Amino acid sequence: MPPPTRRPAAAAAGYTLVEVMTTIGIAGVLMAISVGGWTQYAQAKSQEGAAQEIQSVLRQAQQRAVTEGSSMCVQFDTAVDTFALYRRPCDDSARVLLEGPFDIDSRVHLAEADFTGASGSGAGVTFTPRGTASPGTLRITREGTDRVYVVSVEGLTGRVSTS
């Protein structure tokens, strides 16, 4: 019986430390690049989300005014970027706070609220029991971009839209 022979070891089995470190370095650079893009995306979605939330609150206020048979006011405070829902018209000093004030993301701003009510122009929109509204617009901006969302309310129909 012949003696067992040894097989030679494979010359290059596995990865070297240099190859592993290079791969980790490249992956780290790619991740760092993607984080910047993700941050911008998240901020843009925050601005879009604020516009959609306000549009939803305005539509609910209109529906509530019709259902309850009482005027509803959504008042915007552009100084502190908040809004609140009240029962009774915006120009009524006896209005009652129902919900809010609601905050929005700190990088998103309520730049300009201009609605025409019975007593003139103001920062609040009133929905009547008939479904009509005080017409106007609200501009929503964000730091670091020129993108502006405009929430519009039509007077006769009370239709709320975002552009």
C-alpha cells in the first residue's frame, strides 16, 4: 500500500485584509453620499405632508360646518407656524376653540395666509353651514428651497385644492 500523499494547500483561499478594507471604504463613501439625498427627500416630503394635512383639516372643517349647521373657522398663525379649528366665524370674538393649535415641522413655514372674509382680509378661513367659504390662499414654504405649496379655497363652493 502506498503512503498517503499530501495535497498542496490552495494558494489564494479567501480575501485579504486590504480587499476587505477597500470594500468597506467604498461602501462608506456611497452611504455618506446617499444620506445627503435622503435628508433633502425627507424635508421635501415634510413640506408636502404639511400641505396635505392643512388641506385635510380645511375639508373636514367645511364638512363639519355643513353637518353641524354652524360656521367653522380655521385660523392660521404665520408668526409661529400653527393653525387651529374654531366654531363660529373667524372674525367673531366669541368663537370657541375646538382643536389645536397644531404645529408643523420646524423647517416648514406658513409664509402667507390671505383669506377674504365678511369683515375684510385675514389669516383665517370661515366655512358656513351652506358649504361656502371665505376665499383665499395659504403659502407653505420650506428652508433651503424655493418650492412653495399653495393651498387655495374657493368662496362659492368651498373647494380646497393644493398646487
